[in-house]
Amino acid sequence: MTRPLGPATRDGFGDALVDLGALNSTIVVVDGDVAESTRTKKFFDKFPERAWNTGIAESNLVGIGAGLAASGKIPVIASFACFLMCNAYDQIRMGIAFPGLNAKLVGSHGGISAGEDGPSQMAVEDVALACALGGFTVIVPADAASTRALTRAMIEHSGPVYMRTGRPEAPVIYDEEPVVELGKSITVRKGTDLTIIANGLMVAESLTAAEELEKDGVSVRVIDMHTVKPIDEEAIAQAARDTGGIVVAEEHFAHGGLGAAVAMIVAQSAPTKMAFVNVGDNYSTSGLPAQLFKAAGISAADVSKAARSLL
């Protein structure tokens, strides 16, 4: 089944941010000169007195955001995911994570689906970096509707958060905004023979794989694990007990992301066979997202192949 395309997750974030800004005057935005791309421009246009462009200076971007958080504001600190997490990691660690400030980091253009922008603009290690920060909550939404809901949850949460958003239009997973809770996954497809746990654009790829497997009589559960940290331990353990094999699919390096987090829970609670679909240990190149997914081995066909290896 080809799922209809909806807005990008970055669009869902930008829309929700404006709505939240109208309700809460303590929300402020700092952006690293990429507001058009991150979609914070909508907030800049509506609330110019509460938004600042720091220029292409990510360490300064985070420092200003940390100061705003320490002053009682709720800063949304936005840039490309690779610039934010890789360029300003020390400032995030010392300025936000260490004091546990209530700051919200949003990294756009996450994963290889940044496409034509090329590998220098693609964050494929951002989830691992964010998960390694003490006290951080880490979110990877699947589509625009869930991003809107998760943006609200992010703002309502007290404490530092990192959320990855994406550049391309995202396949529609939710016809309307789902009820979300940070740390609690959403089962988007029921199944008894196997479970695929995914987040971001890989939820759509996993649903397509599950539909193909169903043609061969294989019943596949698909879980949208939108929160990587804290992860939904109960849902993972239950899936392992109910369905046996688990495939983890993510648009991220093999190490330190969703797969590692799920494997830890499976090993502790209900050991079972597992397979992992990710971009491996190599950077991508420039091209259309679908081409890059196929080349990296993270397309729906690759998810299906991994599932079949467990069966």
C-alpha cells in the first residue's frame, strides 16, 4: 500500500509552535539562521518580540537558549539536527543537561531523508548523542499530525528535550492528531507473529513491509516508538513475549539509537530473536530520499527482508 503524503514533520512542528505561542507567553524561540528551513519562521512572523536569530553560530545559539531557560522562559532552540547536536554538544551538555534546564532543542533535516542537501547536512548520529545527555527526553515523530501532538507534549514536559524533525513530506500515519504521552509508544498495527518497532519515516516503511508480509500469512505488529528516551519498556517486553521476533527500524547509525535502546530492554526482560534495519556505519550521499533509503538498506523491502530472516 502506498500511503498518501502529508506535510513534513518540520511543518507539523512549526504549526504547533505558533499555536502554543499564542497560549503561552513564556515560549520563546532562538534559531541559527535557518528559520525558513526549521519552520520557526512562522513563530518569528507572529511573535517577533519573542524570537531571535543568532546567526550561524550554534554554540552561541545554545548559550542564549540556556540563559533564557535559566531566566524562566521556555526556549525552543532550533537548527539543522547535525549543526545543533554536533557543533554545540559541549554547550548542550554543560549549559542545559548538567543544570537540567527546561529547554527544548529541535533538530530539523534529521536522517538521510534530507536528500539532495547531501551528507554534510544529514544527522545520522543525533539520536545517539541526545540519548547520551543526562536527563534528556528524546523524540522522533513519524508524521505531521503526531509531530503537532508531540510538540505540545514537549512544551508541557518539565526538563530538557531533543526532538528530531525531517525535511521531506511524510507519509500519513495518523488521520488526526493521536493522543500521545512521552515515554509511551503507539501500536499502529496489531499482529501476533512478529513485531516491528520503528520511529520517524521508518514507521511508514514498516507498515508497508507489514502489509507485504500479511500477503504471506504473517501477522505483524508495528509500534511507533516516538520516544527513544525514556523508552516504553512495557510495550517492548510485551511484544517480545507475545510475538517472539522483533525488528527495529530507524533512519540512524547502527550504534546508540533506537535499536540499542530496544535491545537493552529485550535482553533484560524477554530475550528473543532480533534484527536491525538502520543506515549502518557509513555516511550517505546526495539524492532523492527514496533512492537513498534503498541504497542504505532501510526501505520497506529491507524491513520485510529482515522480518523474514527471523521467521
